[in-house]
Amino acid sequence: MIAVIDARVAVAHGGAVAPRGTVFSDARAPPENTVPRSLFRFVWHVSGWHQIALIGLSAFVLMIEIAPIEIQRRIVNDTIQGGMLQPILVLVGAYLAVTVTEGLLKLALNMYRNWLGERAVLWLREAVFAVADADGLRTVPAATEGIQLSIVLDEADPVGSFVGESISEPVLQAGVFVVVTIYLLYLQPVMALVIAGVFVPQLIFVPIMQEAINRRISTRVTLYRGLSTGIVDARGARDPDGSQRGKIHAVFATNMSIYWLKYIMNVMMNLMTHGGVATILALGGYFVVTGQTEIGTVVAFLSALSKVNDPWSELVTWYRDMRAAQVKYALLRSAAAIGAIDGNHEG
């Protein structure tokens, strides 16, 4: 499937996909690239100690994440076993209190992340204008001007937005995944293996498909920059030789190939998750009938599968965003190499 999509994108480019790492044909490297060498160095450069605060807030969310599953299990078991009403109501009240607290903590975490991400986007856009401020009235080459336009309007957002979730997101989601998995192993080791069977195959096909998506993202950014440069060079959206129209059609083909890969990956992940639910119901039903476990444990496993699936999906999304941001950040660094952005400005 990936090879077929590659071939379609190649046709849209006139027979060949743009070479990886090729951004400008007339790039001239200054003595030193002032933009941080890697994406995560950039993250620290623009956010610094805020990342430590985000990790601390994520730790609070992580500590409270497991509580609702255990409370649900106890409520179901107490109800089925004919327990007294008052303890059940206390557990229900505790469940509501925990979920409200968790919601407020996540609200604070998400707002903090997005504020930090928008600050990074602002830094990147200001870095473009800092070049003009430093150069005064010096004429900017059309190629550089087109790249600057692309950075301000399109490229700054995905790179800058990643800053807010760059460290705290994997810490939180991986922590939830590990803690819930340990809890499930404690409850019922055999059924916990079902959970592992849902996610282990995804460790294989997700990185392969994501790498194919990343190649297309790099191609798309190169096409956008070419379009911007062409518009600036022609002093408007003119296309006398049809080259701009060719780039537009290539963007269309590239985007469609990205959608194919992304949604095929999502379908495969969903099928594995629903297969896990069916297996838990079958295996859990057998254990309940044979007296090897309680119905509350089966309910806890179904709830926990969602609790594990959600952070896993978030980790996959984070991985996608991270790899895409790395590709785009490498292109931003190459833009700095020809003087399109200024990495020295304070922001």
C-alpha cells in the first residue's frame, strides 16, 4: 500500500518524489546556523523551566488517573454482593469528586501547554521579522522571501505547537499506560496479557507507516515554499508556464496519500482494540462462570482497556506530531542557513 501511494505522489511530481532533505537549490550557508540544532534543543530554548512545571502538573494528573477504575470495581462488586447502600453512595461520591478533580487538573494542564505552544509559534514568526529589522532596506531574494511567507503563514504552527506537549505528554500518557497495566496484572494476570496483545503489534506497524507519512510532509512543505516563492517572484498569483498549477496538483496528491496512510493506520488500531474488548468479554465471562474472578474485575478490565487505549492513542498522536515537527524543524533550520529567520532574537 505504501509503495502504491509513493508511486501516485511521484506521478503528481512529474515522475519523481522530491529528494529528502532538498529544500532550496540556491541555499548559501552562513558561518554558523544560530537556530538550535535539534527540535528538543529548540523546545528548551523557547520554554526552559516551564517544561519542569508541566511535568509536575502531569504527575498530579497521573496519580489520580487510576482511582476511578478501582472505585468502579468496588461499586459493582458491593452492589452485586448485596452490600449496604451507604458505603455504595460514599463510593459514588468519591468517584464524582475524583473525576471533577481530574477534569480541573487536565484543564489547567491543557491551557498551560497551549499557552507555551503559542509562545513558541510567536517566537518563530518574530524570528522572520527580526531578519528584516536587522537588514534594514536590503533587498531580500525572492526565494528567501517566499520561504519567509511560508514560515509565517504555515510552518510555525506545527513546530511551535509541539513545544507545549513535547515532554509532559509522553510523561503523562506513558505513566498512565504503565500504572494501569501494573494494576491489571495485579487483578488478573491472564486477562492482562490480552491487553498486551492489543498493543504490541502496533509497536511494529505504527512507526513504519508514520515514517511514510513524514516523507510526504517534507515533500508538502517543499511544495508550499515553491508556491510562495513563485508568487513572490511573479509579483502575484501568475502562472504563465503552468509550473504553479503543477505544484498545486502535487500538493493535492501528497495530501491524499497522507490521508490514506493516516486513516488506514487508525482502522488497524481500532480493529485491534475491539478485538481486545471481545476477548476480554469471552475470557472474563469464562472466569466468572468458573468462579475464578468477580464480575467487578471484568468491568474494571473493560474500563481499563479504555484507560489504556486512550493514552496509547495519545502516545501515537504525540509520536506523529513529534516526527512531523522534526521534519519541519529541519526545514526551518535550512531556512535559517540562507538567512530567512534569525535565531538570535530574544522573542
